[in-house]
Amino acid sequence: METKQMRRQPLPCEAPPIQLENEGGSAGLFRRAVGYGVARPVLVVALFTFVLLLVVLSGAHRGSSLDVLLSSRSSSKQVANGSCTAPSPAAEPPKDKFLGGGLLSAAFDEASCLSRSQSSLYRKPSNDTPSPYLIDRLRRYEALHKRCGPNTELYKKAVEQLKSNRSTGPSECNYVVWLPADGLGNRIISITSAFLYALLNGKVLLLDLPHDMGDLFCEPFPDTSWVLPADFPIDNRNWIFEKDPHSYGNMLKSEVLSNDMDTADASSLPAYLYLHLLHANDEYDKMFYCEEGQRLLRKFPWLLLRSNEYFVPAFFFVPEFEEELGLLFPEKATVFRHLGRYLFNPSNSVWGYITRYYDAYLASAKAKLGIQIRIFAFANVEFDVMASQIINCSMTQKLLPEVDLKDSAPPVIAGAQPKAVLVTSLLDGYFEKLRNMYYEHATTTGEVIGVYQPSHEEHQHTEKLSHNMKAFAEIYLLSLSDELITSPFSTFGYVAHGLGGLRPWILVRSDNRNPSCVRSMSAEPCFHFPPSYDCKTRRKVDKGSVVPFVRHCEDFFLGIKISD
């Protein structure tokens, strides 16, 4: 990945930067591995002993080249000044390998997925631990997935039933097959929703992963796989999804199915149903969110689900899920945080991107601000307007210091650690605007600000694995921030603040009457196009006012989200 960074003078406890050339030919700054230079060779043992005695007797200051020679370093990132020692996260003892005392299973070979055991070293500890009930349900789900997963006898039996093109009703192993739609952010939030649906209904989740997602995540379940085998009998490559004859919504519309039908004779049912849960689905498709619809869907051993939405909030309106959801998530606004960290551990390849970048540019920062910028074509926002909005938000909310336009060199706080700003955007203009501002002007507080951007791809290329690997690495890096500014309506930003458990500052459309950004009510993603039909009263309702913990999204009023 192309890396950009803010040039600055080394701090008192840093070695001078080494000037290197990067791949693009422009100069980059890389820090020296050891704090105060290279040890000089010692020619004679007697001379070595003599010098050592002089050092001890004279009380020489630690950090000389001789001290570097004598010291044993387990981390290349430690600085040789006792008051400025800054070990990398990897050098610290493990904090909580399995996230909250057991969110992640211990039944894995650590080398196969380094991020599972190392991610807690890069995150700040939190009091929002998963409930014991959620941990127990995840262990039980893992046992079910191992028993029913790909290449097991029960899976093969279920596939043969599917090939027969007739239903036998629910069986020992029942499946939800996730189908991809839209970009990486949309895919991650919809997989999370599909997994919770499977967990609530005792089904097994399998992913029809395209090649562009082949090496993003570790397998989340031990001794099995969540990837749908390539020989799955239903080929959806040329599928016109909304017209599929097995579509649940279409079959309701044509009255082939009804939610209250007698299903005693399972042979009259189709072998599978397709659930069209994209943003553009109709009211018949949205009957999926009704309790009577759920009772019917449980009769099918195979459900194929396609969505680009985070439809988790809708489950809180289904009465039969209320008690289970309350046990799983006593703190309701932690659904994505816990399930996201459980499901989406970066593969070793992606983890390498993340840790190398973090250790090189972010580890020594006293604080980290993430800024995620996504400009949609329909938004029609000019660059200067958006840049001003970002700067206004960061300064009015005290996320970044102001700059001194008069005095080019006010006093700098001696020994201060820098504050790091991580910018993610398809474009590089916003990074350059911030970088130049803090390069050309000193801050009024004397703070040192480093501005970084891992990549700028110009255009979204979801069809490319390399693009998605960079995208997920940047999502994850953003999630390690202390504070976060995000763009409205962006699922990329939703995943970042969801994984981080961060309430972001959202860059809502501003004018003279409104602020440049607002604080999100929770870290949960927004469900952009929820159903407006109330299954109990049989009429349209405002789903953002039915229960106190599901409210309208700050960045899209039609949407709903789970609030704190």
C-alpha cells in the first residue's frame, strides 16, 4: 500500500529519521530501530572492561552507544531513554486473548490466525464484555456448525434433499446461505445480520464467498468452515434475484405461500426459499420481519438470503426473539461490536498489513483520531466544502488543535508524543489538506500532529481481492482509534466504529444553522430501509418511535439503529 505521512522533527526521545525512497520515488521517513545510534565495535577485552568501569563509576547516562551494546532488546520499537520507553503492543504481555473472557474459542491453532490472539494487544480494554449467555450460545453454535458443516454426512444428506427439489420439512441440520451484494462494508454488516438470524433460529450459516473475499477473514468456527462448497447445486451467478420463483416475497404475492398456511404436509413446500432483503425490496419481501413469517420460514431446511443491509434492529420487534436477545445482549447497543469481533478476525495476510502499518506510524502516538471520508456520487458535495466541514468538526469538538497563522514557530512541548490522524479515503486531497495545514503552521497548543493515509485507490474496486484486503485493513485500523469522524450513510464507516465500539462524530450535511458533525447515539450501524409495516396492528408505523432503544439514525432519518 502506498503510505503518506506528515514530515516532522524527531522528538527528544526519538532517533533522527532515516531518509529512504519509497516505491513511487518520493522520499518517505522511517524511524531508526534503536534509539541512539549503532554500537561501536570493541577491539580489546581489557579496554572493554576499563570503559565499563568508567561508566559505572561516573554514573554515565543510559542511552549511550555502549548502553545500547549492553542492553538486550526484545522489541525493535523500544526507545533507549528510560523516561521515553515506548514498547510496541506486541511486546506487552497478553491482556485478554479471547476477548471478554471467552468471546473467541480457544480451540484454534494460533498460528493459523494470529489476529485472534493478538488483537487485544492493539485495543484498549473495555467494560462492555459479552454476556456469559452469549459465550455459551456461541460455543453451542460452534458444535452445531461442526456437526452440520461442509463435507459432513449430515450436510451431504441435506444437499441430496435439496437436489430432489422437494422439502422434507425441518431436519437435524437447517441452513442459511448468505449471498453477496454490493461493497465490503455492506457485505460485513449483512453477514453479521445473517449470523444473528441463524443463531436465533438454530440454523447453520454458510457463505457463498466470491473470489474477491477469499483471503480476508479467518474461519470463525473451529474444526470446520463457513464457506459454501463450490459444488453447491444452486448456481446463482446469472440469477435475477428479485424475479426468482422461489422468492419468499413473490410466493406470498402470488399466494403460493401464506404465513398462516398449514405446513403439515412438507412435500407440498419448495425445497428452498430465497429471501430478498436488499434495500430495494417490497412489502411482501419485508414480511420476513413478521413473527408469523418467521414461523413459516422455520419449516424450510434451506434459506438463501441476499442483503446489503444491517437488519439486526428489526429482530427487536419480533416478540418471540425478545427474551433471547435480552439474554444475548443485556447492553443492546453492543450487538455488532461482539458479533463483529467474533466473526471478522483478519486473515494473516491482512493482519500483516494492519500490524506493520500500526507499528510504523501509529504505535507511538499519544492519541489517535480516525477520519473516514466517503463521497457518494448522489451527494454532490464540493471538495472545499467537505474539507472545511472536516476541519470545523475536528476543531470545534476539540479532536484536533487549531493552528497559529501568525507565529510560525511557537514553543513546542518538550518530549511530547505526537497525535496521529489516520485518514481513509479513495482520494488523497483531504489527506493533503490536513497534512499541509499542520506542516506549514504550528499548533496553538504546541502539540505535534502526524497525518497519515495508507492508500488512495481513486475508485472502488469491490471485484478485486487486493482492493478489499486494503479496505478491510483500513477499516480495522480506523477501529483502533480513540476518536472517529465518519461520513454519513457509509457502511465502511459503520463497520469501523462498530468493531471499535466507538460512538463516532458523523459529518452530517451542515449549514449556518446546524453543526458540522453530530455525535452518534451508539456504535451500532444504521438499518437504512427498515419495514414500515407493523405486523400486530396491520398498518404502517414509525419504527423509530416504537421502543426506546431503537431510534432514527442521525445520518439517514428513514433508517433506524439500536441506541445506548
